[in-house]
Amino acid sequence: MEELELRVVNRTGLHARPAALFVRTAGGYRSAIHVENVTRGQAPVDAKRMLAVLGLGVEQGHTVRIRAEGDDEAAAIVGLRELIASGFGEPIDEGPARIPGPPRGAAAPDGPAAPDGPVVAPGGPHVLPGVPAAPGIAMGPAWVAGATSPADGTAVSQPALSIRDGAARAAGDLRALALRLADHGAASDEPAILEAQAEMALDEQLLSDAEHRAVAGLHPALAVEAAAAPVAARLAAFEDEVLAARAADVRDVAARIARWIRGETVALPDTPSVAVADDLPPSVIAEIQPGWLLAIALVSGSPTAHAAILARALGIPAVVGVAGLLDAIRAAAGEGSVAAVAVDGERGEVIVAPDEERRRELRDRAAVAARRAEEDRAASRAAIPGAHGILRIGRGRDVREVRLVANIGRPEEAARAIEAGAGGVGLFRTEFLFMGRSGPPGEEEQAQAYGRVLRAFGQDRPVVIRLVDIGGDKAIPYLGLTAEANPFLGVRAIRLAYGTPGLLLAQLRAIMRAATSAGVTPHIMVPMVATVEDLDLFFSLRDQALGTVVAEGLTVPGRIVSGVMIEVPSAVLLATELAQRVDFFSIGTNDLSQYLLAADRTNPALDRLHDALHPAVLRAIRSTVDAAAAARIPVSVCGELAGDPDGALVLTGLGVDELSMDAGSLGRVARALRDAYPESLRGLAQRARAAASAPEVRDLVRALDAGTSV
């Protein structure tokens, strides 16, 4: 048996999306795997059961213990360790994001109603206080979403489907909705919410419990809802708002399964409307025709509920915790009519039947808010002028150009990067296609995913696609690799091709097909290159893939632009030789730092060695830049250091041509660079390389900001 104990570092702990990813990863191993929340002192649960893992109530900072027993137990522990240490792809910071508290007199999230109730102006509108959950102001006809409470068992008709068939249909619905959101350019969290609910729908314990209740005489639809009720109650009891809000997701899943069993459907609005309900499941939101959901107003819910998260993602206002909302809507509607309603997500108010004076006020405030939002976006875009993300630093004869581009991990993130002013993608991580599944993705699935991003950016804003970096520390069960004592130093990335070349060959073909379909020149990057032989292997696979694609009658636009990741010490020492054979370098400062300093970047005991501004790392970067300059090829940095304003200043001084970062960092990095002078940055970089430690380098940057950058 293998055992692991570690701290959960992502901001929201094991809530729905991370729990689903954890369960899918655990399910990919043959070993029996159990997990427990050491911090809460809870008993171990099956790590392959979604609702059991969610019920552990794991928050950021909690310690979990994982035990695996079976023929692939070591690989399972390594894979789950890396997943947790990586933060499940979520932000890792000092604590959960805090939602501003409710306005004075409003109900607390999921708490009692405001004691003073709605404000009713004589002969005027009903103003109901609530909790702001998503900003903005919108008005329209009220659409009262149907309730999902169980029907009276005596009135329920014969079931149309079995419990398991209903669960399978519900999971299929949710996954189809997730794909629809992704196809419409939704942010990655939105489809992930529905994917997590699909995992809940197939939870074995939930279905077994429901079947036992049905055998005992309960109607199958009611049995599912009854089985889900205690699970939802346990989640709702957690003090952590994010985990407690998942209770609504469980009830939504049960209601969806029950509807399939009963043969029922949910009535959706037939015109653009404001959704009004006690609670509104995210899966119902996803089914509404795009553009027809103007705002959301809920009696219950909280700013951390998935309905609120989706509202913020969709850019529509939402107010939750609105006492008396449904009664006010019914009173205002009258016989056969629909009530007008306004949602003020700024003040946390819902106005039922607003009069003309209130409508005018809301329209004026909405116009002001829209102008302010556009001014903010314009200011961010102005920091990165032009469509190509090129920032000019300095004036007169001393001018440098630096291209600012984005790192993305899924196709849905392309729209956010473009909006932020990215001049392309410096790192498109492709691991999302290969993880959390029982077998590798097909070539067509890959080509479609890559093509979406390539078409979004076009020919003038290059997208660098990194070949998949799995294996080793990112254990993938279907690869059939043996457990490794040192997975960070193991069989991963390009090294996989020595034993299973077909995996990368299919990916290369998919990239070329996607580029052909999008009409753009493909840019491909090879990770973990440690030797010249690694590069030779890549070229062999690339040429083989190109030959087969051309033989099928496709013409790949332009020459394939090929580059390597510089992330291991041997690549730094071989940079002169590698530079003669490739079109660009991209320095991965995350891995380069941990290999140079022999410090596992997932080990919190080594935090003092995790800063890539360490002089040893900076000297390696400068050596790489010099080799690239001699060969006249550009150098990019795609590690976390590029998105750190301090790091961006030093990297630019070192001669780096391109900085690739999360889209959210582009604006602040641009602002840090645009007022700097190349000569000052070169001096900073020289002093930084001569420093003794990373803190000393950061002191040098602060000194530059204080006195020499103007």
C-alpha cells in the first residue's frame, strides 16, 4: 500500500470542478484508492465517488491523506499528488476570494430574510433588497422558473426510464450543455461546472441508494431525490460558502434525473427575460437560448452559488437572497399578464413593476456603468497598442520592442486572451485533452480543439502549440508506464516518443490539419528537450506526420515553425547547438528553476528556492539569450516569471523578446514596462545576475521603481 499526506493549495479546495477532476483521475487507476480529510478528522471515502469526495468538505489549507492499494498504487499516488499540488489549474493564493458582504438591511447568503422586508412605495414599484451577486443593471419581463421539488408519490405516473438510464441521460445532457457552452466561447469554469454535475449524476453510491429505496416501494423518481437529500444537507451544513453552495448542484442533478425518469421537461422562456426563482440550477441556465437571459433574481442562493458564477461569466446582473420576491411578482402580474422586473446588481436590489421614473434612473446608471467598463477595457488595451501585442519601450535611439502574448490551457480561454490584448499565444498547453480519461484523444477531437484557437487568433497572431507534456509527474494510467522513483526526472513529454511514438505522431498530424483548416502557419514547441537526440526524434516525427498529411491532399500553410522549451540544465548548456536547428526558444522558468536549484516546486518546505528571480536562473536565461542571438532566433519566456511585473522588467533587460503569461497579467506587465527605459533595464539585469539571492534581486527592482525608471 502507498500513502500520501499533503495540503490542498487551490483557492476553493475540493469544490465541484476540482472534485470531479480528482475523481476522474483516481478512476483512471486500477488500484483501490481512499481519501480522508485529516483536518476535519473525517473517515476515509472512496476516491472514485464524486459525492463522497465532495462531502469531505476539503477547503484550501486542509490536509488530505490518500491511500492506494493495487498493482499501480505508486503511479496513482504520484498522479494525485501532482494534481493536488498543481492546484487543479485554479489560482493558488493566501485564501479564498471574498465576496463583498450584503448591503445594509439585505439578507445574508442562504440566511434569514431582511427583517424589514420589501419597500413598497404607495402606488409605485416594489423595491426588494437582496445580496448583489453579479454586477450590472437589466430590465425585462419576469420568467418564473419552474420548481424542482418532488411530486406527491401517489400522483406520479409510471416511470419512463430506469434510475440508471435516467442518470445516464442526465449526464449526457449535462455534458452536451458543457460542450455547447465551450463552443460559444465560454470561460473554462463554465463548462467545468456542468462536467462536474455529470460526474455527480453517475455517482455509484447515489444510484445504489436510490435503487434500494425504489425496491422498498418508492417511485424511482422520488427515490433519486430522496437519496440526494441527505448528501445535499451535509454539503449545506458546511461553513465554507463555496462548498455549501454545492448542495444546490446536487439537488439540481437529482431533479434532472427524476425528470428523465418521469418523462418530463423544463419549460424555458420564449422571449428575452429576467429569470426569477427560489433557486436556479446552472444546467437550466445553460439550456436557455443565448442572449435571452437578461438577469437573474433569486429568493435563495448566494454569491458563491453556480448560478451567480455563471451570471458573472455571462456578464449579466444577478441578485440573490431576495425575500418576498415570488409573492411580489405574482401580485404585480395579475390575471394572465407578466410582471416587469429590474435587477440592480450594483446595489443588490430587485424592482418589481418599476415606474417610468425608476426605469429612467436605471437606464441612466446602466449607461454610465457601460461607459466606465469600456473605458477600463480601453485603458488595458492602450497599455498594449496594436493588434500584435508589441510594446515599444524607450524613446529616441534607445528603443526596444517586446511582444506580450498569453498562456492558455483550453480553447475557451482564447477569447479572454484576445480581449486582454494578447498578440498571440506563447504557450498553448494541450494536456487538457489527454488527462482525466481512459484512453488518448482521437486525432479529429484534437484537430477541432486546436483549430478553434488558431481561427480565433488568425495568421498575424501566432499560436504556439506545445506538444503534450504528460507522463512522469503527470501520470496517465492508459500510457501503461511503470511507477518511477523520481517522476520529475522520468519518462515524460518528448521522452514518451521513444517508446510510444504514435501518441505524438497523432498530435502532430492533428496540429497540421488544424492549421490547414484555419489557414495559418503552424507553430509547434517541444517540451523537455534535454539532448540533441531528443530534437532529432521530434524532427523525424514531424516530417513523418507532414508526409502523411500531404499524401492525403492537404497543403499546410507556410513552413512549420518549430521551437524547443529550454527548461532543463542540459538544454541551457546545449543552447548554441540547439539554436542552430530550431526557429525559436521558449524558456520555461518554472521547471528550469526547480531543476537548477534541485528544489521540488510542489514542496512548501522549499519556498525560499521557488523564486525564479534567483541569480542562478537569471544567468542561465542570459546564456540562453546569447546563444539565440548568435543564431538570430527569438527567445520567449512562458513561465510564471513572465507574468510577474518585477520578473518582466528583469527579463526584458536580459534581452528576452517575448513574454507569455496568463491573460489577467498582461495589463499590469504592460504598465510596468511602458514607463521603463532599455538602458535602465539592461543595468538592472546586470546587477541582478551579480546578486546573491532572489530577495536581493527584488530589492534592486524596487530601487529602480523608486529612482531610476523616470
